[in-house]
Amino acid sequence: MQVKGKSIRSVTRLLAASQGCEEVKLAHKVSDNMEDLLSAIGFDKEPQTGDYLIPKVVGKVTALNAHGKEVIRKDLPLEPQARSYYRTWEDWHGQEHSGIQTRYIDMYPREYKPAFEETLHVIDVDGNKYIATDSMQLNEQNETRNIHLSNLMLECFSSFEVLDSRSGNVISTKVKQLHWDILPPGEYPWAKAKSLVGEVTKKLKDSEKGVVDARMQTITSYNPDFLATGRAGFSGYFIYGFASKGIYVLESIYLDNATYIFGDKWEQLSRLTKNQIINGEIEYRRIVHDKKWSKIIRSILTE
């Protein structure tokens, strides 16, 4: 599965493309028309397997990767800092003099964030050359690095594929007609799902966002072990799965929509449109968002 775009803000698309693989590399296939692109980030026009480097600066992400970042701490009080500059002046006799002068100026403190210094490597995959990152562990502890490496590849190449680090193979998509980004199995408490929901609700009004967050938090309090986020026409929809109970809960950010409870037919659901899901022959239970909603959800998920 290929990930395309200018940047990502969360690991949702990366996790979906990884198809449950926990250790991956991000890679872009070297093609015949890439000489200028390769030169721009520092590689030879005909790179050789084994070559590696920290990519040259071509944008904000590569700059952060190579040089780090200076953050102005406006939350801290001003403090005097020395600033030197070269100038020319005249003395009392009209004679010119030049030199370095230093003045102290009240400025906000600066905090330096070190460079990531991630390298890109030329590797061989089934006889084809790829530019690839180092291996990545897809877990919460490495989320910042994983987002950075994803954006590094997107800034350099506008797309990347995901390789299984152990087998070296490109990870292919399991579901062909995919309306959902299916995250790897595991527990999805609110602390883990909040950032994924937040990416979708960030354009809502605060009053609406509070309602959505409360509903999603209620569902995740029952410890789902499966999570899929909708894309394209399903954008704004989430499916929380409780595999041991054979229950899948369809919830959305749209306040007027009801909650739908499905049985253990996720593979079938993933291939259907919204109308086919809701108006088709799949058995489901519809729960209106009223005062009884939380109580009904609790009764279903604690049976």
C-alpha cells in the first residue's frame, strides 16, 4: 500500500499501510526519471546499494532532520543576550573605523531542539533499488519518530511504500476495496484513540467536539481491541471492535447520526458503502443519541 501526500499528522495511515506489521521501513522505488530528485537530497544520480546519507535540506522536515530547531520561549521572561555585528563609524576627527561591536538586547530565551539526524539508505528489494529509512518500531513510544520519518519521505518523494523489516518485502493491501484504515489489533483506550479522533474533530466547534469526545470516550471505556477509522466517504466514522464479544460499534462525529451495533462480520462490513451497511440485510441495532444512550451502550458492551 502506497502512502501519498505532503505530510501526515498522525500515524493512522502508516499503521493502516503496515497491515499489523510491527517493525517496518519506509521506502520509495528508484526510477529512471529521478536523477534530479536524488541529486537534490544528496545522492548520486545513479545511487549504489549500500549508499546512505542524511538528506540535504529541501524543506522544513529535512531542515529539522539535519539541523534541529530553535524554539523561542515566549512563556519565559526576557533576558539580556549578546548580539555582535560589524559596522563602520567615524571618530571625532572624521576618520572611518570598522569593526565588530557587541550589544546586549533583551530577548526571549531560545531552546534548541536537536536534529533527528535520520539517514536514508539505498537498498535492494527483489532486484529493484529503493531509498529507505532505518527500521521503525510501530508503538506509542516511537510515535514522534515515526511521524517524522513519514514526513521526511513525503517531503523528499511525495510518497512511500512500507516494507516488512524482517522479510524485506513490500507490504501489500489485504482488502482491495478499502473504505477504512484498519489499525493493528490491540487495546484502544481513550488515551490511545483520542489523538485519532482529534484529527477528525479539529474543525468542529468546541461545543460539538465536546459531545463527540464524550461519546467516543464512553465507548473506549469498555476496552475495544479493534479500531478502524473511515476515509473518503467514510471520513468522520469510527468502528470500535470487541472481538471476544463479536460486537462492532459504528460511531461518527456527526451529531445527528445514530450509533450502529453490528455482529462479528467486520470483513463483510469493510467492503460495503454506508447505505449498504445501514439499509442492507446485515443485522444491526440502531441506538439514538438521547438520554438513554450511555445506559444502552453499557448494557450491550457489558453483557
